[in-house]
Amino acid sequence: MTVIAKPKKAAASRAHKTGNKAAAAKIETPVAVEPAGRDVLVPLDHLFLSEANVRKVHHEEGILELAALIEAQGLLQRLSVVAVPDGRFAVVAGGRRLRAMQMLAQSGRWPASQPVECKLYEEAQALQVSLAENSGREAMHPADQMEAFKRLIDGEGLTVAQVAGRFGVSPLTVERRLKLACLSPRFLDMYRAGEIEPDQLQALALLESHATQEAVWEGLSPYDRSAWRIRNAVTSESCSADSRLARFVGLDAYEAEGGTVRRDLFASLDDLSGIYLDNPQLLQTLAIDKLRGVAAGIKEDGWSWVECSLDADTTPWRGYGRADKERREPSAEEAALIEQLSAEQRAHAEAYDQHQDEGDPDAEDFELVEQQLCEALDTVELKLEAASEGLWQWSAERLAIAGSLVRLDRRGDVVVDRGLVRPGDRKAAAAGAGAGEGGEEESAPRDLPSTSRPEFSEKLMRDLTSHRTAALQAALVQNPHIALVTLAHRMAETVFGLYGSGDDIVKVSVRVTGDSTLAQEASEYSESPAATVLGSAEAQWGDRLPGSPDALFRWLLAQPRETLLELLAYCTARSVNAVAGRPRSYNHSDALAEALDVDMADWWAPRAANYLGRVSKAKALEAVKEATGIDATQAVAGMKKSDAVAHCASKLEGARWLPAPLRSLSAQPRTPEDDA
């Protein structure tokens, strides 16, 4: 092989001058191009990419890997070059190898003058040589590379790190290819034949046994062997590390107790959903033990009872009542603190208002000052709220009858519902409270409402309007378009100031009106049609949504618009709260009911527990007469109230009668000012 260390014309000139023709011929030999091409060594810094190279699209992917291969194994395939008059050599085939070697030189791992093995052709052959080398090439099949990596480790004793270093890939890449190489030979043959996709192989790789892999494959329909379906079949009895129980217990605690784990090598390193816990019974035991530890601390607060639940579904607790806190008198120190914070709050509010009224919006620091004033006001309001909240507590009487529920939410966070009253205790309290009322109700004339008192009690009003709220929510869940309108309307109200003035800073937010809130107010809520619709929607979304905010955002990005609208409808629905303790005039809840075509007769019917037994006998008879035209006064004369209520309920069954709080109100006539 002729070595071209550094082709200099000056060296040849000196040889001629000294008469050393043999030396001159030896130096000039590399420039003489032979038709068949011949092997030469050329310094790396004398090589450049030729315009004659037919490959014009250059992909940078894999250059680092190629550089590592060349560094570890040497250049296994020579570059094809032609000589140029300035003493350099143009590479007509092997451009990626050239860039990889130049990268080695730039990083200091190779000298710039590193000798490179080349095949020298005459310039007239450049195009043919370039085209020939870049045509008819076939990349190694990934399955062949997987098995080759496995042979290097199993047969030649190399480590994963050594293989990764020699072939310019990460150790994780080597581990992933080894994992696939260990699959049943059947699947590798199918992969070579194009009969199975890489993501299907990755799902099967979660199983170690070849027999189990093949059993899972055979157990699925030929038309239903997607990677998702395979992974679901493989992990059906396992629990993801992203599940709420796993998040609560912690992966380390689970493994410390002997729990086995399978890790999906092909999942992202920070993706907990790619880690599978194979002993869900152990996980459940650890979770309930940890939750009981939390409950023990809650019990020390004096509650009559404390229960634990790992179930995210709160349906079983919908019938529970809630004991109210009572406000105690503040101590002298507390009163002084509240007065101080109140004074600070007023001062900050006045400073903010003054800045808004007198400040120059065009001033450079206007927004900065505004932000500082807002933050100061928010801080003092939070302190004031905390100080005032500390004065509210459950009395000993309430603690004696009420309890707490310690549960996990859908994200795996501990939630403590304090002040719950069991249905049995709630009914007993209600019966005791109703005994006195029953005696008065025997005298019919005094049951008629007077003009000095509302038609319905606040408690009953809140009960009825809670059912109305649930119906609006349920209808909204089923109508994404109106949900989108509702959300846009609320945001536009806030952004464009289309609301009454107040002394607080308005922020768009979602305040959830969930089942537990509605069940506290609405009698027999858990049996209502709205609760069924909402409970089903909550369960479905709870199962579909990932358990962390980051994962949720990534999941949402991948969803079609229809799914996003359905989720938007549910979330918007859960923000609706039309519960009221007093009669209303026409408001936005009526506009929403009109848009959704909500007829409360589809969602509520009068029964003893939810209406008839909670109003006077005269009001119950009035409902029957209004619904049927029949005056039942004589029919119930002499009956006890419970019997009279049952009689009225039977007459109203199927009549679709509604009390005033559940009826639709008409919008007020529009005026020219409304359209201005």
C-alpha cells in the first residue's frame, strides 16, 4: 500500500534537483491515478466531501454512534476518493464516515493528521463509484443486531457498558436490544418477516417465559393483537406504579416488604406507568395499614368514630350528613390579631384602589406596583382567613355523634372528611326535631304560610335547589356545546368586567360542586337520576385520566377534540352551583336550564322524604289539588300526618308536579338599554 503522509510538490522538486529520480517517482506515485483504483493512506485533514458524491440528503442521526464504532473498531470500509490539484483528496463515497472521523478529530480523540485508508480512483470514475457504493445497500435488520449484541455479551463476555461504548449507543439501548433478543425465536423470525411490529415485541418482552409469551399471543384474536392489547393482557393482574395506591404506599416501601416489580425498559425513565407491581394484595395491605396510621391521629381529635376507605368512589357516603362547626369567642390575643389583620387588609385595599384610580397606566412601574399591592393584599387576606377559621370548631356534642372518613382520592392523596353524620344518627336527629313540628301541624289553620315568612324553609329550599343543581350538571355533562358556551360566557364576564363591582380581585377558577356537597343538602340524592349520571361520568373519567398533572397534560395533548370537549363538559358541569336558601328571581341558572331544555320533572318527583313530609299538611294538599284538580282535604281528614302524606304522594305519582323552586322562571323583557 502506498502511504501518502503529506503530498508536497516541494519535496518532489528537491528530489529532481538532487538527481534522485527514484525518490521523486516514489513521492509522485500517489498522484498517478490508476483506472481500477488502489489503496492509499491519506491524512484526515486532507480529505473533504466531493461535489460528485451522489448522496445529497445528509442525516445527522447516528453520526455519534458511527464515530464511536470507528474509534473502537477502526475504519472497516475504506473511503472512495479522487485526487485534486491542490494536494487534497475529494471523498466521492463515504461521506458519513468522513463526518464521523472529523467529529473524532474535533473532540480531540483523533489527531487531525490521522491516516485514513482510502481507495483512489481517477476523476472520470467519480460519479460511477459514488453511485455504485450508495446503491443496492441494505441496512442490517434490527433483529440481527439484537442477536449480535447478545452473542457479544453471552459468548465473548463483554459487559453492557463495553458494548455501548464500542458501538456508540447508551447502555439503556443495549439493554433494550438484549431484552428483545431474549424473546421467543418465533417472534424474532416474525419480526424479520415483517409479521409483527416493534411495539408488539416490546409489550411481549414484559414476560420472561417463551411459553407464556406465545400463550398470550395465541390467546388474543388475530385481529386484536395491538401493543396496547398485549400489554393489557400481560399486566392485567398487576398494578401500575402510577396508580393511586402505589403513589400512596411508595415504590420503595412496597419493595422493602418483598413486593416484586417489573419494569418496562421501553417506557420513559420518569414514566411510572411503565413500572408494574406484581403483588396487588400486598400493595392493598400496605395501603390500608398506612391509612389506619393516619386515622389513629384523627381519632385523637375526639371523633365518635373514624373509618378508612381505599375506594375512590364516594357513592357509599352520599347519604351521610355533616355536622356544622360552631364559632367560639376569640381570646384577647386572637381578637387583637384579627383586628390588626383587618386594619392591614383595609389599608392594602385602599392602597390598591388608590393606585387604580390615580396611578398612570402608562408608567413603567405601574404593573409592578399593582402586582406588589395585589400580593400584599392576598397575603393579609389569607392570614385573616386563617385566624377567623381557627375560631370555628366542633362542639363536644357534635363530636359525640359525628365522625371522620379517611380516604384516598383518585391521585393517591389522603383526604379527611370530618364531621360526617351516619344515616342512622341523621334520621334519629331529624325524627327528634320533627316531633314538635308534628304537634303543631295538627291545627291546619296555623300551617298556612303568612306574608311575614317565606313559603319554604331555608333547609328545604337548599334541598330542592341542590337537586336542581345536580340536574343542571347532569344535563351539561351530556351537552359539550352548551358546556363550551357556559365556560366561554363565564370567562368573558370576568375578562371584560361584565359583573357587579366588588372589593375583591376576581380570578377565573373552578370550585367543584361534587357529590358530597350535593348529598349534604339534597335528600335521597344517591337515588336520584342526576346522581346516577354524574356518578357514572365521574367513574369513567377517573379511570381514564392519568394520576399526575404532568402525565395528564401529556395525555390531553394526545386526545382528539371530541374527548377534550367531553372532559370540558364534565368539568364545567361540576362547577355549576345553583343551590340557594331563598326564592330566586330569574338568573343565569334559568338561562342555562332553558339552553339545556331541563325539565325538573325528569329529574325529581315529590315524595314524603324529599318534600311532602317536610311541609305542612295544607301545602301537601295544595300540591295534590294543583296537580290533579282534586281537593283531598276531606279524604285525609282525621288522618295522622304520615298517613296524609302517603295519600298525597300516591295522588302525585306520575303527575310531574313541581314546587315553585324547581319550576322554570321566564326571562325579563329586554329593553333598548340591554341591546345598546
